[in-house]
Amino acid sequence: MLLQMEGITKRYGGLTANDSVNFSLREGEVHALVGENGAGKSTLMRMLYGEEQPTEGKIRILGEPRAFTAPSDAIKAGIGMVHQHFMLFPSFTVAENIVIGREPKSGGKFDRKAAAEHVRALSEKYGMPVDPSAKVADCPVGVQQRIEILKVLNQGAKLIILDEPTGALTPLEVDWLLRAIRRLAAQGISFILISHKLHEVLGTADRITVLRDGKVTGTVNAADTDAAELSRMMVGRELAPFERKAANAGEAVLAVDRVTVRGPKGGKPLLDNVSFTVRAGEIVGIAGVSGNGQSELLQAVSGLRAVDEGRVALAGADVTNKDAAQFRQAGLAHIPEDRYLWGAAKEESVADNGLMGHVGSLSRRGILRKTEIRDTVSQWVKSFNVKTASLDTKAKHLSGGNMQKLIVAREMAHGTPFVIAAEPTRGVDIGAMETIHDALLKRREERGAILLVSSELTEILKLSDRILVLYEGKIAGELSAEEATEEKISMLMAGGGRD
């Protein structure tokens, strides 16, 4: 037994984040930790990594009691952590990021050649290919994940914590990573895998521990359970069967006509002559491998980026190259793909983050109606089960999934004719996913037009009435809900044909 966490309790004033949690990990084992947003998963792992200290309980490594007062203590004990949001220096090379803190030197100076050779040998040893000389900023997300894992392996980690490791990866990158985890486990590396994606957990983990409201509701062998049982353990109830009525689409609400967005200095188009509509009462899904124009499209139809050619119309108004405020006024609600870059102010309170975009309706003669604001945001927090100590809590103290739920609640409350839902369930648990999907389908039934962009093909297939696939900035094909399959979408995503 490599790790034993015994009776771990963590209190923040009157809030108990972890309550007498027991968790163990064997050498060469993959042990998944699952639970709803705010169940206490990240808090438990922060204590193991030395970022927090337990109020009660003990941590043992190979049977010896250990106390970690900082991440440096955990690293010395052979524990590494790959956070959900990577801790890399974009302007540094791959090699520089991996050896940082353990730089090879020659004549008292950093030896870049030796660092590159060391990283090349390390990547070959663990079967995780990277280019040591590449700038991290130029590496796709999947490669950045490899860099993070190689970095902790270089620090001597025998136990690696992976926090939502597949949240921003493409299906191919996910498949590669999960196989790499099993391969490393066979070499004796132990993993704690924090994830909301039950199919990935079931296909990768040896054991699974479920947390709910800070307590362990069970630890099971992955081979002896299924997604339905794990869901019940996570949310404490049966999830309702999913039902989606046939679409009854009406007039076009969003019309994108031959839109082109060029790269820097007039380079290759990032969006190339793209045309499509989203009609009232339908959900149009956009699928594609990351980097094929999805971000540019989202920015072009929300006022965050100018288009070089073409026209964008929203609810009958020409909004081409208008700013974000004018798009809002024309009838846009926007669940952004990056919740922290576009959707939240981390240093502000939950109440203030809920207020964003609603200032006009929650003020009178320029004066904010504070009581109404708090009542309104409280209602959203309750209906979407956002776990927060209070409305005055800073947004940065919410888990990523709870921040996402607050943004979804805020945007859906606008009641606009058009909604952009970009990665709407990224980082949320299965219960919250059900709530968000129900909210999107309800808006559709209310004759709202929804543009859904998701890296999860299961989500695209589940919600979309029509599916458009982007490849190298162009629409590679369109599929109806009836004809769409994961195989057909994947072929289009790879640049192949419909058949």
C-alpha cells in the first residue's frame, strides 16, 4: 500500500469540506475519485499535495506518517500533481518547462543541450513523445498535458494526481492519454484520477471512490460496477431518463453568410467562407477537432472578433463587426468556452458575477437594487445547486464546475432568442450535466435558437437537431440528428467525407 489517508477532515469555519475520509492507493494502481462539484475531491487532493493541511486525520506513505506543509514536501515524498489548468510557462521551451527546478548545468550555467537530450530520453522511456525545442505556446493542449506529466515524472513522482485531465482534450487525445496512464501504471507509477466522465473512469481505473457532500459513499472495483451505480452513489438518486422531442424549427434567428476570418497578417483563413443558420426551436451542434475554427466562429458570432468578409445577422438585425454589447442588445446570451477568460471575474463575489449582463434589469435610475440582486442570484444558486458558502464568496473559491453552473444559470435567465452554449458542461458532474441539458432543451421548446459547441461527441449527438462539422476552418459536412453517428462525425472531423 503506497498511500493511506485516514479519517481526513477539513473544516473552513462552519463549513466541512471533507468529513472523516478514508482513501488508499496501491503501487501501480489507478484509483479514481469521483463526485459532484463541491463534493470535496479537490480539497482532499490539495491536502495530499501540501496546498492545504487537514483539520484532523493522518496521511501515511508506505506506512510512515507524513505531514505536508507545502507542495515541495509532497514532491520530495514522490507525489506530483497535474492541475486542471496547466502550470506551464508558454514562452519557455518544452525542455525548459520539464527540467525547471532541476536544470542541468555546465560551467555554472543552464545547459540547454543537455536539458533537451535529457527530456528526449525521458519521453522515450515513458512513451510520451514531445519536441524538447518547441515553445509550449505552440503546442496543442494534448501535448501540454504530456509536458505536465513528464515534468512531475522528472521530479521523481511515483504517485501522480490528475485533476480532470481530459476536460479540454479531443477524443483522440483522450484515448491516447488513458492508454498512457495504463502503460505508466504497468511501470509502477500510481495514479489518482479525478474525473466526472464515468465511461473514462470505468475504462481506466482499478478502483473508484465516490464522494458526496464531503463523505465517502463507497469504494468499488471498476470491474464490479457500472455508470448507473456510480451515478446513484454520486447524486443520491436515480437520474431521470433522457427525452428529446422532435424539433419544430421556425424562422432563422442567427444567419451566418459567407463569413471569413483571416489569420495574423492576412494569413491562411481561420474561418473560410462559412455559411449556416440557426432557427427558432432548434439546437445546432458544431463538432470538430480543437483548432479547426470553433473558437474563431464563436468569437465572430458574439462580437468578440471582427470578420474580414461576410455577414452576420441576429434576430433580423445586421450585427456584422458590432461589439459584444450590441450583440447582447440584439438578443444574445453567451455561455463561453473559457469560463474564466470570458465569463467570470474571479476576484469578485458570487453575487457580482451573477449580476453581469443583468445590470439594466436589476437597477432603477442607475442605482443597483441590492436586495433584488441577492434574491435573484440566490434563486439561480438554488435551482442549479451551486455550492458556495455565501453570495459574498469570491468566485475564485468556487470549484470550476460550480462556477460553470452559475454562468449557465445567469445566461439562461436572460431569456434571449439566441444562446451560444460553448462547452456548457465542461468540468461539471453528472447531476449538473442533467440540469444544464434540461435547461437547454427547455429553451429550445420555448422557441429559442441554440448554437452548441462541444468537444464531447456524446453531448453533440444527445442534444443537436442538426450537426455541422468544422475542418480547417470550413464546414466539412452537415448531418441531421437521425443520420448522425459518432463514426460519421469522426470521419468528417478528420477531413474525410460523409460516407
